[in-house]
Amino acid sequence: MATASEVAMMEAVAAASARKVVLASADAGLRERLRSSLSGMRWEVYEAAGGAEAIARLDDVRPEALLIDNWLPDLEVSEFAGQIRALYPAVELMRMDGGVDGRVRSPRRNELLHALREAQSTPANDTAAWNAAPVTVPSGPRIVVSEQRHVPEAVGMLPEMIGASEAMRELARLIGLVAPRSTTVLIEGETGSGKEVVAKAIHRLSERVNKPFVVLNCAAIPESLLEAELFGHTRGAFTGAVHSRTGRIEAAHGGTLFLDEIGEMPLALQAKMLRFLECGELQRVGDNETMRVDVRVIAATHQPLEKRSEEGAFRLDLYHRLAVFPVEVPALRERMEDLELLAEHVLAVMGQRMPRKRINAAAMARLREHSWPGNVRELMHVLERAAILVGDSMEIGAEEIRFRRVTR
């Protein structure tokens, strides 16, 4: 039972943000039905597809109540509920199964319970669309139902993370934990394993989602130009600098800077990067003035940076500053149970621009025999080649699965 001070706090919040509610669910159909029901009761409804987005909504609107689904795509529900109780003690917290997960009682709790019962008992308007939409699974990954197959068409704890393996579940959990913060993240993994996909997922789930996501591949730009590309330059700073130019860091102000292949950054530039990470200030090439910017840095590498620091090729202090929250992306060979799901997903994506192809059992067996040194990127290329080789046929067989020979 709520204490007098808690009731007073709840009433004050209710008066300031009366009849506002946030719906946190990955199920768009359920959110739509709840919105319809609650809007008819004159509630202001704010939707969130996951936990990180729900927290951002709570900060913006300070609602009277939060309704959360039994499963969220980015955060573990019990941990999320604990955060909400600690950060927003005056908000009524309710599960979408009707359970109450907090001590505060909204004066309009019965309205919320009625709307929940109505939304869960009302069928979707479009049965075909509903059957093809993601459905909520309390203790498992997100599943898309396919009428043509008896296996899931795509499974992922996050939309970007295709796979139901334990390694991918852990990766999704770590992304969900770090995304709402501004912590620097170091993504480690083999070439082609999906490091940029992870970086984009972190940005999408952060409060910076509406700000720029700027990418710089440190291995793709000549060393002589990398500093100016990263920090910007003034007119006349060097030969050919006929105009001042904004650098990638400045362009990412308010958002996220993704530094791919950070291990290729020259040592001299590493010192300047370290200073920026420590104080948030940058100085354009050829300029005497410094400026402050608000940028979250996510770096990625396929190299063992700690070992490279021992060899003198990478600064150890910069490594420790980048690896505040390290995230490792598993190689495809370490999660072969996800192979069929990934193959189906790749074929579905290709099916948006060409006739959708199927893959038969013999072809899938051939895929399983491969060691996948190029990881998911190699799988994409193999299936695209197979889809071209099969011609007008809709089925990919073993003879169309061809791997490139690696010469040394």
C-alpha cells in the first residue's frame, strides 16, 4: 500500500501530466488497438517499440502510467521494470497482461485495465497482415510467422540481429544495456561479421536516434588526409584546402560517430583522438581555436588492439578509453544454428528487388559444410551469386552454391 508521501507525489505528477500514458511493445498491432481504446477515454497516448525508446518518452512527457509488454526487443523486462521503479517512482507501471509492477496506483487504473482487456480481445483488422507481423513471445526471440514454411522466416532479439543462438541473445542483451547511455563502445569481431550493424543498432536504441550517425573507415582514407577528414580544416591549412571543411566529428554533433577499423589509425592521430575523447574538444587543422562538441564514439576493429599496443602499433591509453564497454560480435562459424535463419533473411531481402528464391535441403547442407571465413557478408555474396545462377527457376540447389577459392 502506498504511503502518504508517495500518494502526494503521484497526485502531483498526475496533475502536471494528466491522462498521459506510454505504451511499450514491439507489437505494433497491439499498440494500435490500445491507442484506439485509450484515445476514446481521452488519454494522450505515446508509443514506444522498445525499452530504450520508452525511457526517452518518459523523459519527454512525464506520463501518469507506463504499460509494458511481457517481452521487449532490446531490454530484459524485469531489469527494465526495476529501472523504471527507481527512476520514475511516481509513474504507474503495468504489464500488458494486467499485472501491476509498482507501488503507485493511478486514480484511473481501472480505465487502463479495461483498455488492456479490450485490446487483447479484439482481433486485428487485417488477418493476413496480422499473421505476417511480429508476434510477442514472453520468453523467446521475436518470430515472424510464415505461411509457406514451418520454420521462422526471421528471428532476432533486435530487428537487426538475425539469429536465435545464445551468442546472439547475449549480444542483443549487451546492446540493450549500453544503448541508452553515452558510453564509448568498442565493437570487436572478424571482417564481415556485422560490426556496423551492431553500431547502428546501438545508435537506433539511444536517445541520439534523431541525430546524425556518421561513419568513418580509418582504413579507407590516406594517412595524410585522415586528420583533416576527422577534425576538419580551415581554408589554406594545406595545399589544396581552398575552402574550410567540417570534419566527421563536428558533423556528428549530438549524435554518434562510428570509427570503423580504428586499428588502422596512425599513432600521431591517436594522441589527438585520445584528447578529444577525454575533454570533448576538437581543433580544426590550421585553426588555433578549439570547439566543444557532444558526440558519442563507437569504434570497431577486427584486430586485437591490446596485442597491437604491446607491439607499439596502438596506444594502450586510447585502447582503454575506447574499450569502456567492449562488445564482441560472434563469427558465423560460432553460431551455425543461425545459418538457416540468416539464409532465409538474405533471400527475403533480395526478394524485394527480384523474384523470391527458395533454397532446397541439398543447398542448405552445402552451406552448413562451409567454414565461412568471410562470415555473414560472405553468405550474402554466395546467395546472391546462387540467385543469379539459378536463372528463372525459383529454387536454389546445391550446384548453385559456389565458394570462391582463397589464394595466398
